[in-house]
Amino acid sequence: MTAPRETRGLLTVITEAALEDTLLRDFARLGAPGCTVSDARGRGQRGVRDAAWGEAANVRIEVICRRERAEALLEHLQQHYFADYAMVAFVQDVVVLRPEKF
């Protein structure tokens, strides 16, 4: 028996660790069903972010939800955070099993 598969949106946000709690509250308030948070390291326009120093740490937050919700969360980030914080965010389609979880 094949499990049902459906397409959902995956919102990925890579940003300053200091924003983690604020963004998780925002996402919950805006209807995100849940999220995954992990430490992130890298190099980009704002230099090296190695997570060795708390003030330079980054997190990666991932939310799988209906595409419309992911787009709304992305819009919220653009309106409230992009101008003032180091942040990269994008939405892509993913195929999920157990779509009722998302």
C-alpha cells in the first residue's frame, strides 16, 4: 500500500540566532504547524558566521506547510526583518508523506 503524498511548501530561514525565539513566536501566531531549528554556519555578504561566538551565531529554521502559508510567512519576514537583520529566506516545493501533519 502506497502512502499518500502531497506537495507542501518548505520555508527555510537562515538568520541571526538572536531572532530565534521571536521568529518562532511569530510563526506560531501566523499559523505555522511546527518547525525545525538547527545551528548554521557559513560565509556570505556579511562575512563568516561560524557560531563559535553567540553574537555571531546563525540558526536555520525550516517550516513545512501549505504553500500559501509559506508564502505568507515569507512576506512577513520581508516586511518586518529583512531591512534590519542578516537573513536569507526562501520557499520551495517538497513532496511529503503524512500530509495531514503539515
